[in-house]
Amino acid sequence: FGSDSRPKSRRVCRLRPVSRMAKLLSAVTATALSVASAYGDPYMFTITGACDYHDRIDGSNFVKQGQTASGAPYYKAMHSETYIYYDPDCMASQDGTPRWIIGVVKPSTTSARDLDGDGFCDYIGRIDSTDTSRPPTSAEWTLHCHGTYRQHYIFLLEGTTTAQATAPTPAPSARTTTQEAATTAPPSATSPKALLLSGACAWKGFMNGQTLELAGYTADGSPFYKGQTTEEYLYYDPDCDGAGTNTEARWVLDDRRPSTTAAVDLDADGTCKYHARAEGQGAGRPPPAAATWRMYCGSAGWTDVQLSLKEVSAQAAGAHAHPKLDMVLSSATRTGGVAAVALAACLAFLA
């Protein structure tokens, strides 16, 4: 991921190719989300917006573990000893400020205050709050970054009954929610329903073979697409940083869902930050089927690649890759809980 508009101290997200087992884990997690959400349980959050000093937690899935003494839920990262929890008084001083905390120590479920038991307010990040029901889904947190505390706007994307990460309603300056209503601009009759992407460089190899499905239309009537199983988007942006100068209109591959009402800077980040872009092709038209794209390729920097966006049928795009897995998961969902679903998925995968 990179920015190519103006020199800024922007973090580069290093995404790796998805392994077979990682894909299985993703499927199991998605199904578990669906089952848990059916019972009204906010099962998991995905965090995004952390500073580069804490990039290990950016994109991490935090799964609910239980409740602390105050009745507030607490969460643990799936692949690290990192927790999100509510602490009424992190120093046990009797007059502390209640806050949600991101920390590396598992919180006590019996202590009324200072839940990590260190006698200090020492953590990755915090946000003051009197709401014990859940951490805020979009808010400005104070994070400890490079030896000092800094303000960062953090999103906690919550799993839903459709097993998709749903962006929260943002502040006026934040990016658009993933549940934003579709624009009323007339759809183009020539917009392909699904596109198969190929030609990405090795650094972005995880994108090769992805199916991008038509998800709606932006304010100028251009179609936009979403990865069939990922939060990756293809859209047309007339002015990617919203500055109105020295920015050509372009097609963009991005991990942020575009606004369907904004006229410019459709991901609302104030800069041109994305996987790749291609100039040309006017508003209201479909993306180029084959073109030279400028893609961020890790140590190679911005590189010209020949991307192909091949139209595929909606039926082919929606076909299940693992029908046996679907059958076993369906049975487990009816008869067991989240653990049963996960076990059934693993058994089906190994069969």
C-alpha cells in the first residue's frame, strides 16, 4: 500500500499472500461470526488506524473472551497477547478516569479497578469513556507511539450476521460507513457484474485471482466493485486527495470502501493512498479490461504492471469453492456453537 500524491509520513501496509490454511481460518472465523451474531453477541472486532509503531495490531481480529467485574466485555487478539478492556480506574487511585484500554496484559475478571494489576496506567492506547457496554466503534484514541502519546482515529469494525466487517458511522471527517446507501445515479447497463483480477506484482500477489463483484455506483455514476471474500475495492475517483490540484482522475484499487455520495476523495483519507491506480476512462464507464496500472510493490516502490480485469459470469463468481465444507458447516451451525462450527470446518477441510 502506498501514497503517491505528496510526501507524507504514511504507514505502508504490508500485505502477504493468503495461504490455504489462512483461507480456511478466514472461512471458520466468518462462520463463527455469523453464528455468534445470530445470538446478538458482538463476537469480534477488527482494529484499524493504529500508528506504525503498533502496526502489528492494525488489522488484528479481537475476539470476545468474557466479561470483567464491571460487566464490560473484554477482547483478545487472535494471534497475540493483546487485549481490549474497560478499566474504571487504571491506577486504583479511587479517583481515576474510566477508560477503554488496549494493553498486553490479560485483564482481571474479578478486580474492580487496575485490571492489569500493575499499579500504573501503562498501555498501548486508551480512550476515556463511561460506556461499559462496548468500546467505541470509531473515535480518537490516545496511543503510545515512539515514546510519546499521540492521537489516532481508531476504527473497530464489528462482525455482523453476514460475516462481513461493517464500518461504523464515522465523525464528519472520517471515511464513509460500509453500510452507506447506494447512490441514485443511474447504473450503467454495460458494467460487468464480476471481474477476475490478474497481473499484480509479487508484493501484491494476494490480489491475483480475486473476484471483484459489482457493489454499487458512486456519485458520478461510475460502478464500484468489492472483493468477493475480502475488503478490497475497485472504484473511480475524480480527485483522490480532494485538493483539487495536480491530481488526475483515476481508477483505484483500495482497501477502503468508497463513498457513494462524495464527489472527490472517495475514501476520505485526504491523500492518494491505495494499492494501485490507472488514469483514464471517464466517469460513468466501467474500469479498463486491460491496462497499465501504477502499483505499490514494496521495496520496488511504485511500478508499472499490466493488470487484467476479465469479466466473469455472476454464477461463476458466486460458486462455492468448498461444497463439502458448506454442508458440514450448515449442519454444525444447527446443532452446535461456535466451537462446533470451527471443529466441523477443520474436519471437512482435512477430509
